[in-house]
Amino acid sequence: MEEKKKVIEKILAEYVEPQLAQHGGSLCLTDVRDNVAYVRFTGRCSGCPSTKYTMETIVKEEVLKRTDAVEDVRLVEEVSDELYEYARAILRHEIQPGRKEQV
């Protein structure tokens, strides 16, 4: 399993991330299980309306073209615990939107 992750991370770093970086974005491999790689977009790519298109035409295409270590690549769209805590702190008026330090 670790070998699959290394192969996929290398493909993402060499062929996918440079394309995403041109738009201020990136991605990370979150898991590989049952022959499926799971990735999460970060930076400006996170929440972008074109995420699903980018996933299919860049990420999935590059990975599947360059390795047979996985049969599919899927997007993880769940919200992180850190973002939930940030939102809660805003709602409790502990911080102002756009700032991570307390008011």
C-alpha cells in the first residue's frame, strides 16, 4: 500500500501540481484503498466551481495514464475539522472572519 501511495504522490507532484499551482491551487493524496486513490484540493482549488472538471481532465487522467497502481481517482469533498472549528469560533464571535487570532 505504501508503495502505491509513493507512486501516486510522485505523479501528482510532477504532473498535476504544477498545473494547479498556475492557478494558486494544489492537492493532497488523502488515502489509497481498494485500488482507488482519494485526493483533496487545497488553496484556490478548494471549493472552485471547476473542481470536478479539473479532477476528471487533469488529475484522474494523469494518474491513470501513468500507473496501473489504482483503477480510479476520487475527490474527497468533506470539510476538515479545522474549518469547522474556525466557523464555530466566528459564530461564537471569538474571531473575525478572515483572521485566525482571537478578537
